[in-house]
Amino acid sequence: MNPTKRCAHCGKDINERSLICPFCGGESLSDTGQPFPPQCPRCLKALDVYTQDSEKYGICPRCGGLWLDRGEFRRATRESDVYRKENLNSQSFHPPLPEAIAYIPCVRCHKMMNRKNFARISGVIIDECGRHGVWLDAGELEKIRLFIADGGLERAQDKEIEKNRLQIEGLATRVDQAAFVNKLIHFWNFKRWFFGG
């Protein structure tokens, strides 16, 4: 039997390793890693803690990089919050990929973070620790918010839907072909049995 812990949000017993409660969706705070304020993974300066709307962000005073915990990043990139901002212009900026790829450590657990293209088509490459949060270089949060305001998430969803539709059509074709071959085999087996061949 796996060891359990009590969810801080709903009080139900969940697996000790779970980061998100399967009952209420609340995040586990048991694995927070390094306490605030963490250190910038690029220039190794201590991050300044900035609080806005009861959210804490870590901002590097030298390079302008930004650390957001997982929940903070989700809230900062919610469509409803992005569309509410009036100072966003409607043109999305797609920056070129950097020449040199540099992996950086998570500011909390110090393990190397994964690099990924936000929403797969935005052109904004973010550094993400699956357990703790996201590191954004200076200006990347604004680029992500512009991408969202320009309808980028809908385009990403449309692209994913089209990809899934093509996969389903391919699967249906393969199933039809397999069913035809299966019927053909059974038909010939019946003829052999019936005619004694």
C-alpha cells in the first residue's frame, strides 16, 4: 500500500507523491523546494519578491527574468485575464529562436528545466520545471499575453483538433481494411468447410 497524505484543500487522503489532488484539483505544497526568494538561474542574483494581487513573483534585478510558480503561471496566462487588460495591442510578436540553446536549472529544486514552445505555435520558448514552475526571460510574459490576445490559443487548439481528426480518419481507414480482410478470411474458410475444400 502506498503512503498517503491529507490534501490541504479538501482533507481527503491522497498518494504521498501526488502534486495535484485527484478529488478537488488542489495543488500540494509539500514539495516547494528552496524557500523564497530563490536565485536567478541566468545571472545568479537573488530574486526580488514582487507582490501583485496577493501573488508573489520572483524578478531578477539584473536581467529582468521572472519566476512564476505553476499556479501563478496558469493565472497569468488565463484568457479571461489577458482579454481584461486594456493596454495590450492586437499584434502578436513571434521572436526568432535563440542561436545557442542553454538549459537552466529550476530556481527551487535546481534540476534542469525543459524548454518548450508555449502552446506549441507561439514562438515563445519558456523554461519549465514540471514540479515547481516556469522561468520567463525579460519580456516573455508580455509576448505570451500578446499571443493569447491575438487568438493564438484558439489557433493552437484548431491545429490540435485537425491533427486529431486526421489521426482518427487514418485509424478508421485501417480498421475498415482490417474488417474487410477479416470478412474475406472468414468467407473463404466457410467455403472450404461447406464444400469440403
